[in-house]
Amino acid sequence: MNRLSAWIKSIHFLIGLQSKDETLPDVREISIPIRNGSLRADCYMTKSKSLGTIITINGLAPLGNRDPRFIIVNRSLNQLGYTVVSPFYDEICDYKISLRNIEDIKDSITYISKQKEISPSGKVSIFAPSFSGSLSLIAVSEKEIAERINSVCAIGAFANVDDIIGNLFANQSLDEYGRMILLLNFLPLSIGENKSLFKAIKLAILDNYFKYKDNLLEPHYSKMKKTDREFFEKLKYNKDFRMKHWEIILKKGGKNRELLTALSVTNHIDTLNLPILLIHGLKDDVVPANESSMLYEKLQARGVDCKLCITNLISHGDTGFGFKTLFEVPKLISSFSYFFRKAYDGK
């Protein structure tokens, strides 16, 4: 694909993302075998010869691949002429952060790339926002997986997980949705099990996501023990209280430390050797833009084919791009055109 064609694709993609149509189109559903069972996936097939195959990996959201915003992304990529495969990662959609997330992504890549009808070339590209962008970069750092990859587009990814957790815990003005997800996953390393408290945290996350008129948390909260309610309120509003528990977590070794180490992209940077596009919102209120800048500098220093776009047009892991600052649009077009050229399977 030449640069002009890629630019045109990129413009059409950005226009497609402005769509308000959130209905799921006619997709083919497949089952992807993984080591712990199977994942269902939506396949957006092309009407004519495909330009390439793109696997889209959703962020930490319960609707996953069928989140209305993600449907718009998948449909927009498909309308360009790419085959799009969008799995439902049940662990990620249930807000569970673990090494299994990475294994599930690897298994998905391996299976999809072997399906000749879906991926004739035996290679795929990855499009992933937020937390899943970092997980994807870690997954493709493995040589056997990298051999099946054309390119990766990671939006709002982090470099070092320790820094992100510490930042979200310490800064009250940052995104509560992301902070609560991290508390749900890592607070047990500090306080152990407390079913009532962790149920409250999860219900708060779901209320934030779905924005129900009658929220899910309130009925449970009213039945909680006073000590648990007080603990929950401190988690929400007291940064010093959160940081005290984060320091306890950091002091623990063993599997706790291994998980945090394994989830940091910087610890896998030496084996990342494929085309990578990093896009980040300048005012991202979950993962600071300097995380992508750090990754880019490390990749560039190793001579990796990569591109960085820091923009005011998006927030954290966004998929809808508002054209508020028109002079930034060409930069975003150029960035996505890079990804579409690398994702192209033609000669």
C-alpha cells in the first residue's frame, strides 16, 4: 500500500469513528481455543479480498468487544477493507489483571493467524487501547508470537505499571474508574480477603461504567459494616491512606513482585522488534503521555521501526476522536496511515 492510499484510509477511518451508529453489524462468531477453555470472537469479514487481518483487543470494560465504542472501531477498520477479529476476553472484561491476560492474547494471535480463511498470510496486526495496549506489547515481545505479527497500534499504553498504580493512588484528581480497578486487583495483596469491601469496589466500578440511574452500589453499601464503609470511603477520598497500602504491596516479594515486574512493558523492551504505533492523549487522566514517550525513546534507541503521536484530540484509550484542534488532525492521519501500511498484507 502506498502512502497516499494509506492516508486516504486513515482519513476514512477517522471519519468512521465519528459515527453514532452503535449497532452490531452482521458478524461471524467463532470460538478461539485457549489453554483455559475458549473465547468467543466477532469476525468482521470483507466482501472482497482483504487488505490484512487486524485483531482488536478491548480494554478493561465489561461489554468488551461489544462495547458500543469498540463496535464503531471494529466496523470502521472493517470498512477500510481489513478483516477484523475481536475476541471477548472474559478475564479482562471482569476487571481481572493477571498474567493469564497475556497468555489469552498470545493464544488468540496463534489461533487466528493459523486460520487461512481469516488470515491467509498467516500474519495479523493488533489494535489495542489502554491497559490492553500494554498487554499486547508484552505478548508480542515473545519471538514465536512476533513472527505472526505485522504491526501493533497501542493507544494510551503504559510503560511501567508501578508508576501508573502509584500515580493513580496518589493523585485524587485522576480517573476514579481506573483507580478502583487497580484497587480491586492489588489491594488484596495488602489487606487480604474482604468480600464485602471488594464487592463494593466492583459495584462502584460498574456504576461508573454503566452510569445507571439507580446505582448498584447503594443497596450493598447500606448493608456493609461501619468499619468497611469507613475503609471504602478512605479508599475513595484519602490519597495518604491509599499510598500506605501501596507501600505495603511494594514491600512484598515473591509472586506479588513477579506480577508487577511481568506487567511492565519496559521489562520486555529488548525483545520488541516489530513495527509499533504509539498514540497517546496529552491530557490522559489515567496514564500520562510520557509513558508512551518513554516507550518510544527506548524502542528508537534499539532501532525498532516505530512511530509516536501525542495529541490533544483524545483522552485515555479513546476511540472517538473529536476534531477540536484541527491543526492536529494531519498528525493523527499520518500516524494511522503508518499503521495501515504496516498492517497491509499485499506486496
